[in-house]
Amino acid sequence: MVICWSLWKIRNQVLFQEGLLSVQRVIGLVDSFLMQLVRAKVFRELHFRGNTDCKWFRYVVAPLKVSKRSISVSWLKPPLGTLKLNSDASMVEGVASGGGLIRNHEGNLIFTFYKEFGVADVLLAEGLALLHGLQLYKEKGYSSFHTEVDSESLASLVKEGTLTKWLFCNVLLEIRSLLVLMNSGIRHIFREANLATDRMTALRVGQVSFISSTSHLPVFLRSVLALDSRSFPYVRSQRVRE
């Protein structure tokens, strides 16, 4: 294919830019193109199946070895006298919803919130859930809190001040404004450390919901909250390139 492409390119140069068509010119162009592939390190063994005596075979790059490792992940309590907001979002039957939990330094629930956003992509729903939580936090008059989300994209967008599509851009601007106003920051955590919030957002408990007592929560969610308050470790598998 490289040879055919080289012949076609040189033919066009001869027809439209003048010049001579020669074997040496074709070979030179082919070698130049293949050397660019070498520099890009794209040659793999499968490209030379049945033709390993080719001079270009020595430039084959061995595939990177990928292994798995397990790490321990836990929800961490905020410092004494502070609160922590965790938010998340989910898609159920095409409807985006989100919510969050606010807990104190002992891991006890202060309140949980839930809201449906209708048709929206997951990242926008993540942002809307966080914004709703921050607005509630401000309304309640709380101070000294930490914010965590399991969406690395959302955390990066909030921190970096990056612009995006207009609707989401307005959400990001409001989030940043509230975080600055309340002297808080945002941190990305693994999904396993946000398990309670993840389970809560999938409940579909109504268009808008606000719960301040664990007794109104399902048993399985109360169990996750109890485990979090004890910093129970969850196992997370990661792919590592060797």
C-alpha cells in the first residue's frame, strides 16, 4: 500500500509539477515514509507476520505489559469541626438525576439531597448535582466544609477554569463562585470512596428530595454510611503499565 501511495504521489508530481519518474525516486519516498513510521514507533509484530526477514522488522516495538494491582480505598472523615459534601449523578431510563450527602467529622449524616434534571448528559448532571448541594449548603448557613466528587473530569473543569458549552459553562461558573464564597475547594476521589452517594442517586425518590435523618433511608444505604463512618476499606483494581 505504501508503494502504491508513493507511485500515485510521484505520478501527480510528474504531471502537475514536472520532474522525472524513476525507480530510485519511488524507493526514496517509500523509505522516507517508513522511517517516519519507525520514529512514531508504530510497527508491531503483526505487521510482519510471515515476513520477519524484512529489514524493517528490527524496528518492531514490543507491546507494553499491563498488569493489575489492587489498592485499598476508603471514604475519609473531614477534620474535627468541619463537614464534607459528596455528590454524584446517574442515568436511569434516560432520565438524569443527582444528589449528595453531607456528613460531619464523625461520619454522621447531616442531610442528603436528590434531584431529577430530565434529559442531560452525565457530566452536566454531575455538575448540576454539585451545584444543588452547594446551594443547599449555603442556604443552611453551614461553614468549613470539604467537597468531593468521583468525576475526575468535573473536578478538573472546576479547578482549571476551563470554558465549555454554554449551559455547562454557566453551571461551572456558579460552582466556582460558591466554592470561593464559602472558602472551599474540590477534590476527586475514586468511585469506591463515593459508594454511599452513588447508591443514593440511583434510588429515584422523587423529583426533589431532602432527607435529614438516616431512619428515612433504605437499610442498605444506612449500612454503607455506617461502614464509611468506620473508614471501611473497599478494594479497587488498577491497570499498571510495566
